[in-house]
Amino acid sequence: MKNPENLPIVTVIALCYNHSAFLVESLSSVLHQTYKAIQLIVVDDASEDDSQQKILALLQNYPTVKWFFNEKNIGNCKSFNQALLLAKGKYIIDLSTDDVLENTRIEKQVKYFESLSDWYGVVFSNATFIDEQGNTLRTLYDDENQSISEGNIYSKLIEQSFILPSTMMIKKEVLDSFNGYDETLAYEDFDFWIRSSRNWEYAYLPEILTFQRKVSSSLSSRFIQKKNQLVVSTVKVCAKIQSLNRNETENEALAKRLYLVLKQCAFTENFEAGEEVIKMLNQLKGHTFKSKLLCIIIRFSIPLNFVYLKFNKFRL
């Protein structure tokens, strides 16, 4: 990592799990950035394909790149936190090695970050979705006149997830303030948004700087599976939100989110987690006619996941 101009260092933590088909393109997009003050750390989380061999072959010409391979699969949160301990950057990018960075992304995001006040902890941007072959599918924010929330967006993020994690550049100070990702959770995005936006502001850079790959084994596909732990983690984050909220507006946003989570609990047959959601809605006095119908499904443990799976397959 050469840094003759004393630029702010950006650490890219690249997480790999069975990304053999995509990782060379992904890591190359980091290695060929126009910005030069980059620390790349590659973590393979016990891939079952030939990802590790491909990583070693690619990085043999890049001796300054740090890498380590987990002996067993420990998940994104723990893998990321291992790498964070080695991070030297002022800013951090959490990269999945099936996604691709536009070659000026880091340069543009650092320049924008450096122009902002110290209150800002995250810069995010637009992205293009691509398929497994690299073909363009659609743009995240495809309306030029669309207004993207920024600044203090805590309540907005409670109500709706509208940021693509792959587009974010994060101030390391933010991650250090709560010791990285919560390792008790099955996924990190929602929890990170909530904990960071409570105390830090977000800035939007309106450029397409990331190519996010849609694959059959994506996180969204696992969210609809029976008794999946992703939904359970979402319920845990909602409990955190309830303890962090400060006013009625934030509680109203949480009630809206809880209805969606209750729906997920009902249709993935996470009935125990659903009971926790019902308790929170009771405390917020946030029940609606629709949520009361979902309560019946949960309390009588009515198995509907097979319907949910078929419906989502039809939608896709």
C-alpha cells in the first residue's frame, strides 16, 4: 500500500464464501481503483468451492494484501470483525466478493466524505444490479427526480430499508464505537444502520459506483425460508430500536416496521419470535386489523411457509 500523497487510508474488507465464479472480478475492481491509499483484507469463510485457490493465485502478485482463511464457517459478522482488528483505514468498505466496485468509487467517496462535517459517519451511493453473468438488471434508484433521504435518517431506516450496504463507505470511528458488528446476529445490515444512524448522519452521493450481483443464494432468498435465523435477528434488532427510541415519531416508525416483521414471522413459521413482536406492538399500541390477523396465525402456529415459498417463486 503506497501512499505518497498522505491520503486518508481506506480499508476494504472483502468477505468470500463460495464466490469462486466472481471473486477475481470483484477483487480486481479493488486492486485497480484510481485511489491508491487502499488496504485490502480478504477473508474466506471456509468456502466449499475453489475460492481459496483462486484468491491465492490472484494475490501472489500483491504481497501487501492481507488475507486469512477460516477453518470453519463462522458467518459474516465474526469474519468482518476479525478483519476490522487489522484495519488501518480512516474509512471502511465492507465488500462481498461477488460485487464489483466502479473504478473511481473510492476516490469519489473519500473526496465527498472529506468535504463533510464530523457529524457524518456513512456515505452511500447508487448502484446497478447485475446477474450472475454480469448483465445489467436495473438501477437501485432509477428515478432521477427521486428524493433520497440523508442526514439524520434514524427514523427513516426504522421504517424502511432503502440503502444498499454494498454502496456504503463507513468511518472506522463509527464501527469502533460499538466494537464492529453484533456477532449474535445472523446478518449485520439492519442492526448497523440502526446503531450508527442513532448518533451519526448519512450522506448520499448520487452516482452509480457499485455493481451489486443478484445470485440464487442471496440473503433475500434465505429470508423466506422456514424458521430461518435472519428473521429472528430482525426481531432482536427491533427490540434494540425500542430501547433506543426517544419520541413518538420513532415509535410510530417502529410500529410500521414491526407489522412487516410480524408478517415475516408468520409466513416463515418463526412463531416464538412472532410472540416477541406481538409484545412490542402491544406496548406501542400499534396493532391494526391486519396485524391482528397475523397474531392468529402465530398463536395457533398455522403452517403457511409452503404457500409463502410458492408465492415468492411466482413473483420472481
